[in-house]
Amino acid sequence: MPTEEAPAFLLASAHRRTSHVPVWFMRQAGRSLPEYRKLRGKGSILDVIRSPEIAAEMTLQPVRRYGVDAAILYSDIMVPPAAIGYGVEVTQGHGPYVPLPFRSPADLGRLRALEPEVDIPFVIEAVKHVAGELRHIGVPLIGFAGGPFTVASYLIEGGSSRDYTRTKSLMRSDPTVFAELLSRLGTLALDFLKAQVSAGAGAVQIFDSWAGILSTGEYKNHVLPSLTALMDGLASLRVPRIYFAVSASHLLDLVASSGCDVISIDWRMSLSAARKQLESRDMHQALQGNLDPTCCLAPWEVLEKEAIATLEEGQGIGHIFNLGHGVLPDTDPAMLERLVELIHSVPLDTLVDRTSDDQ
């Protein structure tokens, strides 16, 4: 558990009081930063991150520029299947591509166990470097992995999809094989995250981006078991476990039951409504989010107003300010700099006192 001297991000993750609401941004290391574009070059992200020095530098760039309360490792959710030789490509601007998608039970044999020291030494080295740099300024590093369902959808569809017909078809027609696929991907994610934490990551986030396409019944029966097993496997690491999915407000109760410590909410559901729903079921996860990323493209007066509203919705304690999805490429870094300054300038007690007055 975090101590009183722990970074604000870790305290908020544990639903503890801080002086201010901590803030970081999903995709804070990315195309919106000119220093990133200068370093990134062309080619696959899977090739870029094989250089620990470059991956570490890209992870640190937004911390230096914005002064955020947490860094997130520059990596990709498809690193584990690519590292074990499944056959994954990630092209710039087009996302993951799997030339030989998952099509039959025989393809389960292509998912061998991850051997971190052999398969992802570049990730381990990058994490060690970043964690060492951040330790001097008291900023934790977030390691991450893709949720079993989301990674499975890429492997089955062969890439991005609008309707996920092949994924849903396998889920319904052969639930046993589908469950085994998610179980193996969950183990892959667990080993990937354990390696990051062992190297110095102080928190982990599960990006299950496409889980929101499922109904509550589908999620409960086909996804929740592997997610719960993943959360259980991470429990012994004693670091905050964050879960994020897009358009998944209808899954809130199920996500909370998985055992995660922090739930990242997109902009479609208010933070106050999410907190009220969780507390009514005696669940008390911290919440992360959830400013609409497009607000960062608006004039400062608009962004400031929306950010304050998000802070008020978050109610202070147990809130990590973030966007409801990733930073958009056209975002002006200066706007994010001002946004971080604004979030840090609002004392937590004013938000807590306001909540008490409203009640």
C-alpha cells in the first residue's frame, strides 16, 4: 500500500487523499509532440520499441514537457503475440495486421508461453531506464498490456474491424476454443506485466479497447473469466491495476467485479454517475478520466470550463484526471501544458468540500 509520502497518482489509485488531483493522459507520448515526431521516423512501432533508448526517451518526453503525475511506457498491446512469433505487423497509421489470423483450434498451438528475458529484453531494459529516471522526481511508471478480448479480436479479425463478425462468430459457435484463446492471451498479458513491474513499473493498465462492443451477458460469460484471472494474477504485485475500455459504461459493474483497483471511464458516462453506481453496490474503485479528447482542440476558455467540470464530477478523492480516450494527433501541446497547470492548481479540499455541500 502507498505511504503518505507516495506520489499523488498512487495515493489516488488507493482512494487516499492527496493535495491535488493527479493527472496524466492516455497517448501522452505520441504524434501531438514535435519532439516525438522528430524521433519517431517511419516504420512499425514494433521495430521502434526494440530500441530501449528510443522507447525510454519517448516515454519521458511528456513527463518533461507537461509535468504529469505518471508516465506510461511507450509500447504496444501487440508486443506479446509478436514477441512469441505469432505473426503480427503494426504499420504506422493503420494499426495491427495479422497476415495469418486465428481460424481454428490448431491456431492455439501458435500461442506459446512468453519468456520475458528472451522475448522482450528490450522492454525490460526500457522500463529499467525510465523507472530509474523517474524515481528521482517521484513520478511512477505505468506498464500496460492489451486485454485478452481486444488482443483476441485483432488475432481473429486479422486487424481492425467495424463489426467484429469473426470474433463474435467464434465466441458463439465455439465458446470452448474462444475461452481457451482468451485464457492463453490472459497468461501472456500477465507475464508481460509481471516483467514490467519487476523492472520498475509502479502500476499497470489493461487496455481492453473493444470490450464495449459486447452485451453484458456476452462480457460476463466470455470475457470476465479471463479478465478476473488476470487481475488475480496481478494482485500479488501490489501495484494499482487500472482497466480501460471504450463505450463500456454498461459493463461498469462487471468490470468492478474483476478485482481492478481503478476504472478508467470514457466521456460517455459522468464520473459522478459511475461513482454513485459503484458505491450503491458497495464497490469503491478509484476512477480515472474522463474529459472528451476533442475538448483539447477547443479554445482555452472552453477547455478550462470542461476540465473544471470533470474535476467536480470526479469529487476529489479517488480521482485521477485523464482523457476519456487518447490524445488526438492535432492537439496543441501548449494546451495540455496549461491543462496540467490548471489541474494542479485546484486544491483537493475545494472539490471535496463542494461535494459535501451538494449533498
